[in-house]
Amino acid sequence: MLKSVHLRNVGPSSEMGLELSPRLNLITGDNGLGKSFLLDVSWWALTRRWPQELNRDLTSGYAARPTKIKDPAEISFELDSKVKSVSYKSTYSPKDEAWLGRAGRPWNPGLVIYALADGGFSVWDPSRNYWTKKGNVDIQERLPAFVLSQGDVWNGRREMSGTHNTQIINGLIADWASWIRESGADAQRMEKVLKALTPDDDPNSMTPCRDFARLSVEDARDIPKINMGYGQEVPILFASLGVRRIVALSYMLAWSWREHIRASEHIGSTPSNRIILLFDEIEAHLHPRWQRKVVPALLNVAKSLTADEGASIQIIAATHSPLVMASMESVFDKDKDAWFDLDLEQGQVHLRKRQFVRRGDVASWLQSEAFDLQEARSEQAEIALGRAKNLALEPSPSHHEIVAVERLLLGALSDTDRFWVRWEQFKENVQKTRDKRDA
């Protein structure tokens, strides 16, 4: 598990640190302040690779670089393996354009799965991916990790491994169809994970069908279908983005664990019972009802995968969703979970560990430090209410000012909005003051 990450002279701030909790770690903040960057650094701390270095579809040679080359840049982190905790520090060498440091990282922090916001996934498996060192340079004898685009997840991918062109993943369509036909442990695992992540308790909702669809006479693939609970069996490729997101997540969890077990048997090692999940925009494409379900469900998904009561899971997730935050109110444990928030103040990015408190409703989360809205309403309503509140502070607001602000309120608030009671009281008080003055 990842216990801490500290950055110096790299990223959006001159100094930044995460003291991670063992179960759940939520990261909030505005766009562009570094949530995805912190996830990338966490992935690197666990795997010794940057995700974009491995993905042929992204900019080659990407690495976290120092904010100023002349300043020493450092990334320090602490990992907890099965045996012990290990602290590690890496410094950036401009000459080598690489991060350098001593050996000593535990070889098995657990199975690491990184769900990217664009639908891709990265997987690091202690039984399939590993590094060796010659001097101070990493020598990769196997694939350093599996970094899969959205297309790879669904359709499979071949990769050069040493001198061999290897099929590293068959893809969701082929694998799931094969698992359903075999009706064995793989199909059961996939169905258990999918059920755990589905918000509806209806047993007919989001369950796989036993037969398959064909998309055209030229397409020879058997396409899995799901029963959506409204009397129709839908080919998975025709399902909504949100449904495909959950199915892809279920597949990657089931596939990663399946391959980890097989690889462990092949090399004669003990399978890990620790899983680390990294999520960028964990709520992406999900309906609010699903957003309320996803994190609590993921906290229990390790047991669905491993059937091991001792299995543990650590989640590090970036989110923009107040529903995700609200969903944790009944299960958040300050000894196991943490909330981190990024803010931009006077041109500087600050990362803070916030105290998690129950706020009672989603609207209150919108006005919390996580999202910093003045009002849990539209932007037009926020402007109108701001004008109204400022007007109420004036000693003698004019009739013209009141009419202008009321026009803004009428265009932004519903007829039953609770603010109208305060507004009518304000107008009555203004009128009483005028009557006294004129008397």
C-alpha cells in the first residue's frame, strides 16, 4: 500500500505532500490544480513508470519534470509491503532526463489498477510486471506495466515482449463472451463484481444474458448482451456510456485478478490479497444514482474478487462530484479514510487534508471547501442572490434598484424558492422605513 507521497519543486506547487490513509483517499479541487498529476505520481511511486511513457497513443517521453531546472526536484514516498515499510527518495537529473534513486522499493505493494478518465486502464501486477537494476538504471525484462487505451480494453491488444509479439489482453468482448459460454469461475467473478457495482437491487438489472448478439453479417464476433431490467436485452456495445463504464471497470477488475492468479501459479509465488485502485474522475459518465453507489461498492469489491475475508483494498480517487462526497457520510472512518483538497490562493496551489464532516445533503457539499460555490444554484441565481444580499446592506436602497434586482431574481429563481420569503420581508422593511420618514 502507498503510505505517503511528498513532492519538492515538481508539479503545480513548490512543495506538496499526501499522508495517505489505508483504505480510501478522496482528492478534490478545481480543474488544472493537479488532481490527475497526483494520481500519476502515485502510480509512478507504486510501479516506477509514468503512464504516458507506456502508452503509444500519448506523448512519448513524458515524465513529471521540475518546475525550475536549477532547483533540485525530489519525489519521496513510503510504501508498505507484506513484510515491511520502505521509504524511498528519487531526484530528477536534467542531464539524464530521468528520475534517479537507490534500489529498495518493495517488490510487491499489491495489484495496482489505474482507471483513467478517458476510459483507459493501467495495470501493474507483482506476478507479471517487475524491474531489475543495473547500476542506477532500470532494466525491464518483462513489460513494465499494462497501459491500455479504451479501445484496447474492449477489443484487445498485442504487444512486443522481448522478441515475441504477444497477445497481452483479449479484450472485454472476446473474454466476456468466452467466460459466459464456459459458465465457470471467470463468469461468476465478473457477474459478482458487476452486481456489486450496480445500484439497483433488482436481480434482473444489469445481468449478463446467456446468448449473444451479432452486429452485422460481416462481423463474426459474439457480442455479450445485458438485461437492463426493462424487458430488453441490449448488446453491450449499444449500452449507454455509464453502463459501459461500469462494465469496463468490472471487466478490468475481474481480468486483472484472474491474470494475477494465473501468473502467480505459473511462477510459483503466493497471490497478493492487496489491491490498490487509482481513479481519475471516478464519477465519469455515471448517473447521480450510480455516483452515490460507486465508492462504497468499491470498498467491498476486493472480497468479490478474491473470496478472501482478509483481502484489503486501498483507493485513491479524484472527484468533482458532490454526490460521491455525500455517499461517504455513513461509511467514512477517520482512522481508515482521508479527504484532500487542492486550492488556488494568491497564485499558489495548496494541498490540504480536510476534516470530513457530515453535511446532511448534496447542496451543502457544493458549498463546502471541496467545490467552493457560493450558492448551490445556477450561476445566474448566484449572481442575482449576491446582488440582492448586497442591496439589503444598503441603508436606503432606491425603488429603481429594488426593481432591477427583483427582475434578476425572477429570471433565475423558481416561484417556490425559499429566498422569496426573505425578499418580501426585505421589501416590507424598506417600505416601512420610507413611510416613517415621510410621516
